[in-house]
Amino acid sequence: MNRYLKSVIGMMIGGATAGGWLLVDLLLPDPIGDYLLYILMAVVNMAIGWQVARFFGKPRNIEKNNARIKGKGLKPNSN
């Protein structure tokens, strides 16, 4: 996945998230709703950040995958 596509996906996710938070803000009662919304936003954004960091932190080792294929007696990229 190239950098441009990642940027577009991130923009779409950010826009949808901002729209969702705006909708929740409009639905909650005014004085207490803001405090609940900020706590909810913090928890959700921490969970999303944790999952994104976990996803991008996974090592991608192509040689290891090729070694597994060779161990089975198959050639890489063979059908």
C-alpha cells in the first residue's frame, strides 16, 4: 500500500470519526454531555491508537515466509 492511499484512507477515517463525535455531541445533554463525550473520546482514541501501533509494529519478514515454503519442497510463487 503506497503512501498516497494510506493518506486518503486516513483522511476518510478521520472525517468519519469527527462526524461521529459531532453527532454524539449534538445528541448528549449540554452540561454533563461534554464531560462524558471527552472521556469517551479519550478512551476510543487510545484504543484506536493502540491497535494501529500494534498493526504497524508487526515485523514483516519475507525471507522467513520463503523459508517456510522451501521447507515444504515448494518453489516460491509457484501454482
